[in-house]
Amino acid sequence: MAQNKFDPEAAREFQRTIREKLLDPIETQLMTKFEEGQVLSREPRWGTLPESGTAQGTYAEFHSTTWQNLETTRAALYGMLEQLDGVIDQYASSEDATVAEHESYGDALS
């Protein structure tokens, strides 16, 4: 029967992948576009054409949805990193307890 085994180094590698491939590009490439003076921090000039009001509303809704999705994604990625830290810490504590228990059995048999 196959045995499942937790590999803390694989979990750390997964964390690095999350940071480097997902979170860093969001933080450095996307989030900076929303900073003051950047392209996504300001609304286009809509003019006075009859459809400009509709375009403005559509843009505002799109911008808001994009921002909310980006924030949700960021929060999820940070949450994944936090949970992985907890799992790795619990694994280390569990391994320490298991080793101590095995050593105490050996001491009891001696």
C-alpha cells in the first residue's frame, strides 16, 4: 500500500513558486499601475459625446471589478502562503514530538 508523506521542502518550493510566479508580478507589475499618476490611477477624459456617459459608467464598473478581483487574488495568495507556513511549522513540531517519543521508548527499554 502506498504511503503518503509530507515533504516540507516541496511545500517551501511551492511557496517560492507562489511568490515568484504569481505574487511578485501582481505586486510589481500590476499594483504599480494603480499608484497615483500611473495609467490605471486616473480615468480617461470622456468628452461630451452622447455615449460618453455610458462609456464612463462601463469603465468605472470594469475598473472596480478589476480592482476587486486583484485584491481577492492577492488576499488568496497571501492566505496560501500563511497556511503553508502553518502546515510546515506543524509538521516540524509533529516530527520533533515523534522523535522524542521514539527516544523515550528506547530509554524505557534500556
